[in-house]
Amino acid sequence: MKTLDSFNFKDKVVLLRADLNSDVVRGKIFPNERLRVSSETIRELKKKGAKVIILAHQGRPGKKDFISMKQHASILKVKFVDGVINKNVETAIANLKKGDVILLDNVRRLKEEFIPGKNALVKFFIGKVDFYVNDAFSVCHRKQTSIVSFPKYFKSCAGRVLEKEVKALRKINLKKCLYILGGAKPADNIKLLGKNKVLATGFFGQLCLISRGIKFGGYEKFLKKMLGKEFGVIKNLKGKLGNVLTPIDYAVNVNGKRKEFLLGEFPNKYIIYDIGEKTIGLFKDEIKKAKAIYVKGPAGDCSNKNFRKGTVAILKAVSKSKGFSLIGGGHLNDALNISKIPREKFGHVSLSGGALLRYLAGEKLPGLEALK
Ligand code: 3PG
Ligand code: MG
């Protein structure tokens, strides 16, 4: 794989595809790991004398987090240019000097991003750009123009974030890996169900339990609303849960306070926010025995300090494990920051969710294939 060491970037125009996708809270984004690590690649390119154009996405069209890249630019302390392939951008590129950096607007504003090929997005940059750098490992599972089409038309290489991810992933012994699968996107987890032992947390654990016949009453309606069509995953779980360990108790939210109930005490009128103490104990025993561990997504709602106990306890136990540990997903990164467990205690902390999971499931990632 070619990297930033492979070329001389001095005075060259570099199109850098970064993953700056951030959580949006009431229209605002905040400094986070993805922005922090991306800024290191940017700094290196600047130092090498490149003229850098950053291209990135935020959210998905139609969703609340689908906003412009203006705030990202301000956190990264780079110039924001309003547009992706318009006159503004043309002028800004023409004016770039050695070491300058601009961030263009949300690439998902263009329909061409979703229809890869030699489209208007690619054609716009032909003749303006010398190199394409892909630093967005976490988007490499998407067959989107900025990921798979640019490498066909420009000299290309991996950025430091992508390079680091790929190098770390080569180190895991997948056969002996314990999977701890949680987070807010349960559908993807099915790809990892099979021979390996799984501890099911987050929404995924609840869906596994429903599939096993547990009744959560009114909470199921809430879950359906939260998950949308991913709720339908339940029917695909049948027959696949042989190696899956599910929670035996849960913490619910009673007027903001934490209260725990055994599985047998459901359905009740409360909303589940975390796994309970007994489940934490059970899962810790499994973590102690594991030779390698992959944790995907938090066990509960980490934005609320009363309900991070499960996630923090799991991360602490994993940090003590002697096997190689891999932590994945943006939300777990935030949880790590909150829990103050040093990152060096883990084999690798990935900034990727879906792409990482597919990689572990043995799928080829279109973005990595395109770089070959
Ligand atoms: C992510 O946040 O996982 C990446 O930025 C990819 O986003 P996507 O799932 O909307 O393609
Ligand atoms: Mg994601």
C-alpha cells in the first residue's frame, strides 16, 4: 500500500478524503478523535509543502446530522470553502499556496457522490489535482465516488489514519477473538455471528433477547422507533444465537436515576439505558478468559453519567486483558475519553464502526481495493 512516504508532495495539489463525520447535538459538533487524528495527517501534508483540499462528509441526506462542514473547518482551524464543485472552489484552488489547506463542503450534498464513476465530481478535479490521499478507513466500506472513483484518475495513497488502521488489523487473531457487540447499529452485527463467542450488549443484546422470546412490553415500541428498519433484524437472528451470551439484568431510567431489574422483572414501564451489575460480572469473567477481543459500540447510554457503568466496566476489564484488544466505533472513543482509561492499554483503538466490522467479517472493502 502506498503511503505519504511514497511521493514528493512539495507544491503539489492534494485532494485529501478524510472522515470528519461527527456527532451533532442540537446542530453543533464538538472536538473529537476523528478531527484530532485527521489534523495530524493535514499537518504532515502541510509540512511537506502540499496544497491541501480536504473533502469529507457529515451525516446522511435527510438526517438531522446532515449539515455543512463549516464547524469542522473552524475546529480544524482551516479555511472553509462553500461548495464542492462550484466557482468558489475553483477560485480557492487556483489561489492555493504551498502549505495552504481548505475544507470543501459536505460531499454528500452532491448526488454524484452516490453514483461512482467518471462523473461531474471526478471531472471537476481532473487537471486541478496532482494526488489523491484516502485517510477515511471508516468510509472504505462505501462504494462512493470520493472513496472508489478518485484513485482511478489520480496518483493515490493512504493517509496516516488509514495506514495505521490497516497495520493494526493485520495483527489480530480472528479465530480466537471474543466479540463484544453493542452500539446503536445492530443490523451489521449479524455478519459476525458464527463460530466465535459473542457478548451482546446495547440495542443488539435487547434484539437478541426478543428473538429468544423475552418480552419487554412497551419498551419494544420505543426500540422500534429508535431503530427504524433495523428493528426488523430480529427475524434474521433466529438460529444464529448459539454462541451469543445475552444480558441477565438491565438498568432502567427512573426519573433520571439508575435502577436495576432482572430479566424476569420485565416487561415493566421503564426504558432500558444500560446493562445491569449481574451482567457486568458475567461478562467480565468471559473477558478474563479471552485470547483476543473486539469491542464494537457501547453497552448503554454513555452520554448520561448514570448509565455508562456497563460500558466503562467492560472497557476496564478489556484494558487488563493480555490478549490483543481492538476497540471500534466513534461512540466507544468518546466513552474512552470519559472513562480516562489510557488508549495504550488496548491493542488498537479504531475510529471505524461499519468498515471495521466488515473487515473482520472477511469482506473486501471497496475503498482499500481501489487503492491497490
Ligand atoms: C461513520 O461515521 O461510520 C463513517 O463516517 C461512515 O458514515 P456512513 O455510515 O454514513 O457511511
Ligand atoms: Mg458510523
